[in-house]
Amino acid sequence: MNTQPNHANDPSLLELWYNGGLDLTDHLYIPVEDEPQPAEKYRPKHNDAVFARHLYRYARVFNVAGTVLCILFSLLMILTVANLPAYGDPDAPTVNEVAERYVEQGTAETGAVNTVAGMILDYRAFDTLGESFVLFTAVAAVTILMERKPKKKVRRAEVISYAEDDIVRVVSRFVIPIVLVFGVYILLNGHLSPGGGFSGGAIMAAAPILYAMVWGDEQASRVFTARRIRTVVVCALGFYCAAKSYSFFTGANHLPSIISTGTPGNIFSAGLIMPLNVAVGLVVCCTMYSFYMYFRRGSI
Amino acid sequence: MSFVQNFPFFTIILSLICAVVSFVLSKNASKWVSVALLSISSVLNLAVLVYCSQNNTDFTYMMGHFPAPWGNELAAGVFESLMALLFAFVMLMSILGGASHVEHDVAKQRRHLYWVMVDLTHAALMALCYTNDIFTGYVFIEVCTIASCALLAVRGGGRVLIASVRYMIFALVGSGLFLMGVVFTYSITGHLLFPQLREAIALLWRDGSYRLSMTVAIGLMSVGLAIKAGLFPFHFWLPSAHGRATTATSGILSGVIVKGYLFLLIKIIYRVVGVEVFHASGVQNVLLIFGVAAMVFCSAAAVGSRRLKTMVAYSSAAQIGYMFMGLGMGTEAALIAVFFQIISHALTKPMLFLASSSLMDSCGGHQDFRSLRGAGHRNKPAGFLFTVGALSMVGIPMFIGFIPKLHFASAAFGMGWRTWAVLGALVISTLLNVLYFLYTAMLLWLPVNDDNRPSFNGKSAWRHAAPGLALAVLGMAIGLQSAPLAQLLQQGIALFCR
């Protein structure tokens, strides 16, 4: 990382211009770093520290102005919401042919008993593809910000391990598999009952996080290595992209698709929805776990 | 259905796949993946542009097996493909020109993630260009926000992190307001796709029902996108974000990302709300006033800035004011001027950032105006590029920056008080531009005695300047011969404002 020189005392264009800085007789270049900097005249104007000081000085004004602005904005929002159609109103504009088809023909057209799953993973699958990439972007951004080499030697007092406690150890041995199985159930059953990739993945992520809390980060990072997590995310998202590209391409070009909806209600039905739920769930699970580890120790 | 109609979808999905693959590749491989992706995407978008312009048509593309009000949709016409082509090409030139700085500024272990973020930004921009669905727009705004903040923060260091936190806060406020606008719009219309929304909004406005919610929703969406584009009272994040980033990021942030949001706003105004409703809601005048204010105040701030890149970034904020001013004028002639301004700024500003970085390198990393004196002699290609960019920004005839100013001025007549506001702002902004850009360009060519300078190896200067030169040549070509582009924009407007 390069350090940026301090430009607090540099003249602005206006000052140069005003002081006749375009002096053509002055051919001598004076290196900036050698210039004597009079300490008493050091008055940076565009400096973040000074900005902060100004901020504190005018904090009261800002507070008052901010409060007034927030109140006005809240009033406007309340008026606007009062002007919206009532919640659950059968005559509301949102109750139209779009929602009607989702509810009435959703199961027949997508094969998913759970209408929400049919909606987000089949009717409006492109939005959900974007949502999964929001997660992926977030993982990559957190990796950029937090990735650093883990401290070589961790002082004994900093290592928090609850595994020495009998109760915690025994209970977590029972709880972790149950959490995992419950998450998998929600994931696999997403097209049949409420649930799906986002919620199932979040539940599944609780298991490795609990494991890391009980048996310590070192042990957890030996099991869930960065490489494994990366492989899972890349495979899941790659499968998601490939599957949906096929579906979008055949749909847009009116080609026959080999994916059938199956019998609604069976576990293997609803075409791509179940595998996509699994892919989304894996991405969510890895995202949650890597967030936990990054914020905890700065690496997976 | 022609095979070309698949290309908008291909550009989006290809960049998503490249982002995922680059996540596990080495830093060099992922860089070449990005370069290849942007080149392919430019070619595909060019093909779509040629297809739409030759057949004088636009088309919608069904994403999946369900038609419009139920499934997602992409739409492509002359404007969409022209913007997508511009974005892909400018991004390509920015990363080619800034690649050596990326290697210097970004730590080794996270460099491959930089290229992942470039791919994701490109995916989001393509989706913003081609989407025909307001919620898809929101989702990819989010991708774009996070990816662009990461592109900025990847450089590391205190000031850069402060700049990126500021940028993140403003960008998230903008997305939040936009999302609220989308929610309000959905609950009073029941649709998310542009054509259906437009019908429903026109009907509601004629009825007069939900008038307040509609006005607030239009206002929230416009203000949200204006904050993200850096319009005047919300531009405080912009100079530090654009000025502190690594060169390639500066080019991407100023050249394309701001315009991605702006283009989505144009689509919302013309294809969702409808320009009549937008005019009647009063938001138009707000945009005009703030646009004019941006042109004056940000140009004045540029004169007062102490660092070269901050000055260039403030000039971006002023140029964004021009674009919003054009949207506030609301006529078709003004819209053509806005597109000329988008193209002109997207070609010129990354070039200026590339040139500024090279000039800084030749002055030992300093970018105050005293150190930069005579820098053009040391790094001739960069000095040449900066001079071309400065002349273009001032609006000297023959350079590309002159064309939008001409169109803005000729579109302004016969609009009452707006005429005076627009013409006055154009004059003041141009005078201030002369003051800071031409002055800096002259400063670069002052004769100096170079003995005391830190050493600079100028051998690779031409190679580094090649992408900037490509942008400059394209800009000069448009500046000398703008009639074909004007014709293309006329054709686009006929398709766009149907």
C-alpha cells in the first residue's frame, strides 16, 4: 500500500492563479518534500481531521437540522402510507391478474406446491439469480476488507473454547446434527412447504458456527477450510448459472425444455426448483459461516 | 427470432459466470478473464446495436418460460445497446490503462478479487441497461453498489477507507430511497414490469387516485438515483471516492457507474412514469434546479481544490449536473443532449484519470499543482492526453465536449425562466472550466529545470497511454463528425419514447 503525501499546505489553483503562480521566469523546480513547513502556519483546510473537528463544533446545528429533517420525512412517509391501499384490501391494485395466476396456476405450471418457491425460482427466477449474486458480491467484498493472515501466536487467554465444559460439549454434540438435519429438511422441502434456499441455508449455517464456537476457531478452520468453502460456493453458483441459463435460453427461444415439472407433491418434482434451492442454500450457508469467521479472526 | 436477440442475456450471464470462475483463479488469469469478458461483451453489444439500428426495431426478451406480466423480461433497443456498448468499452479501456496501477495499489492476496468485482460491476451495469423490470433494476443496483464500494476499498489505507465508507453510506441511502419508491409504486399499481407499470401509472394519474403516493414514489426513485449518481447537494462522497481510488477504479466509477444509475433513471422517466406525468409531478423542476446548481457550485469547488485528481473528480460532479439539467428540461432535444453528454463524459473522464495518474507517476507520486509544473515534458503522452481532455471538458469546438454544450444551448430556447437558468449555468460553468482545466493544462507545459526531480522512466509511457489514446481518438472522431451519432440518437429516441 502506498502512503499518500500530505497535501494540506498545497496551494489551490485559485491561490496559484491569484498569486501569479504562472511565473515563466521561475524555472527552478523545488522539490516539495524539502520545503520548510512553518509549524505555526500549519492550517490544513481540506483535511479529514479538521472536517471532524468542524463536525463536532457544529454538531448541535447538525443535530437540530437532522431531527427536523427526520420529522418532516417521517410525516411525509406517514401521509404517503395513509394514502396507500389498505393491507388485505380485496380491491387493492396488487390483487390483479399477476397474483391470480401465481396462486391459481402456480402449482400446475411450476410443479411447486409452495407458491412462493414457484414464484421466486421459476416465474421471477432472474431476480433471485441477482439476489444470490448480491450474496456472492458481499462475500467477496468482506474477503477483500477482512482477509489478513491469522495471528501466528494467539495468547492462551484469547482462545475461547467451551469444549472443556461438559454440558456445552455434550449438548452441542446433540444439537449440531439436529440443526444440520433440520436445515437440510427445510432446504429439500422448499418446493413443498414454507422454506427454501435462503431460510434453510441460514439454519444450516448455525451448525458450523456453533461448532466453531464450541471447539474453537482452529479446529473449525481445519474442517471447513477456505478452499473447501470456496469450492462449494463456486460449484453452487456455477450450477445455478448453468441451470438458469439453459432455462432462460430455451424459454426465450421457445425451444422444448427437457425439464419436466413432475408430480406436484413428490419430493423429486418441480423441475429445477429443488436443485436450485440446494444451490442457494449452500451459498447462503457458506456466506453466513465465512462472515462469522472473518469478523471473528480475519480469515476462514 | 434472431439469434442476436440472445446477446443482451449472454452479456449478463457471461459476466456472472466469469465472476464466479475468477473467484478461484489466480490473479493473472482472472485479469485476462476480465479483459476477455469486456472485449466479448463490447462485440456482442455492438452486434445488438447494429441489429436494432438496421432493422429500426427494439425487442423484449423473455427470461424463462413465462411472458411479461408474470416473468422477468429484458428489453433492448438502440439506446440500451448503445449505452451497454459504451459501458463495456470504457470499462475495458479503464482496466487496460489502469492495470499497472492495480498491481501497485492492490495487495497480492486480494488482487484476483479486484477482477471478480470488475466482472460483477459489468454484470450489474449490463442488467441495468437491459432490464425491463423495476425490481431487477433494484437487485442489480445492489450488486453494483457493493461491487463499486469494494473496487474503491480494495486499495486499502486510511483515507481510502474513509472515502469508501462515505461512498457506502450515501449509496445505501440512495438504494433505500429507491427501494421505498419501488414499494410504493408496486402497491398502487400491482406491476413491476415497465410496459404494464406505464399503463397503470397513466391510468392512475388520469383518475387522480393515489396522487400523493405516486408523486412521493416518483420523487423517491429520482432522488435515490440522483444520490447514487452524485447530484449536487449529495455529491460529498464523490470527490474523495473518485479521487482516492486506484486509476482503473476511478475510470470505472466516474466513467460508467454513475451513468448506469443515470440511464436507469432515464428509463424510469421515459418508459415507466412517462414524461408527461413526470413533468406534472413537479420532480422535473427539482432536477433542473439541482442540476444547474451542481454545474456552478461543483465547478467552483474544482477551482478551489488542491489536488489534481480531486479537481478532476469535482469536474465530474459538475458534468453530472449537466445531465440532470437536461433531464429537468424534459424535451427530446434535451434528451439527445443528455446522451451526448453521457457519451462525451464517459469517453473523456477515464482518459483524464489515466492521464492524471501517469502525470503523478512522473512527478514521484505528487499531485499538487506546484509539483506538476512541467510534467507534460517528462511524460509527453500523458500530458497530451490531459490537454486533449481539458480542451474537451472546456468545450472547445472540434473536441467532443463541445457537442453536448451546443445541444443543451440550442435545446434551451423558448422555455421561460428555464432558458435563462440553463444558459446562465452553461456560461458560468464553461468560464470556470476554462479557469481550472486550461490553467492546469498550461501548467503542465511550463518549461522547467528537471535536475532536482525524482527519476522517471518514460520508456513505457506510450504503452501505458494506449488505452487513453483510443478513448481520445474516439472522442475526437465524434467531436469532428457528430452527425452520424446524432442520427443514431434520433432513431433511438423515436424507439425509446414511443
